[in-house]
Amino acid sequence: MKAMKEPSSKFIKVRCPKCKNEQIVFGKITSQVICLVCGKKIAEPTGGKAKIKARILEVLE
């Protein structure tokens, strides 16, 4: 029996630099993520790990 493989990406809790809203985003995204409160872009895709444009507060397991 094969062991299950660990996921290569995690969820990340970030804080918007403009309005201080806290939001959870996935570490690998395929489209840009905007703040749900003010609309500022907080993450953009790079073809792999996301480029985070906000303060990272915590990496969730």
C-alpha cells in the first residue's frame, strides 16, 4: 500500500496592506486574488506559488 503524498501547497492567512482585512488564500492560485473589503490585489499567480502582495500572518496546515 502506498502512503499518501503530502500536498505541496498550503493555505495562507494574509492581511491587506490597505484596509487591514484578514483573508485566507491558497498558496498556488491560477487567478488574481483581491481583498474582499477594499478590492486591492493581494495575490497574483506566477505559474507556481502565488506572489503575495500582503502581509503573511500565518501558514495554515
